[in-house]
Amino acid sequence: MDSAIHIVISGGVQGVFFRAGAQDQARKLNLSGWVRNTPDGSVEVLAEGGRNSLEQLLDWCYHGPAGASVSAIEYGWVEPKGIKEFTIRYD
């Protein structure tokens, strides 16, 4: 059974290809969901898939791509919504 995780990453995480990196990681791990920048300067991720793969994505978020400076992470396990692919959202 699939799980889902909601992650908010704070710090120097916008303008450093964090969204593209998260999308690459999620696709390598066969996860679905989305990633987006938020108005407060953080990056938000909602990912669905196997628990082990989600934990690997969470681990990646603690450092992100080269150039990112992660200062804090908040996350929680949520109900999967049945998202089919992993996309970058621009809303």
C-alpha cells in the first residue's frame, strides 16, 4: 500500500534548482506528487509511493541540490490522493 508525505523545506532553497532536483529524485524513486515554491521562500513537496522511497526523498531534502542551504524541514505523513506523476507546480 502506498504512503504519502508532505514536506516543507526552508532556507536558501529557491533559485538553486531545488524543484528540478526534487522532481529528478522523485522520478528515480518512482514517486508521484508535486513540488512548488511558496511565497515565504520555502519549497513544498507532496509525494506518494512506497514508504522506503518516500524516506529516501525526505533524506535528500535535508541537503537538496548543490547550492541549496537547508535550514529547517517540517514533514508529516498524509493520506495518498492517487496522483499519477511527479510535477513542478507554478501556483
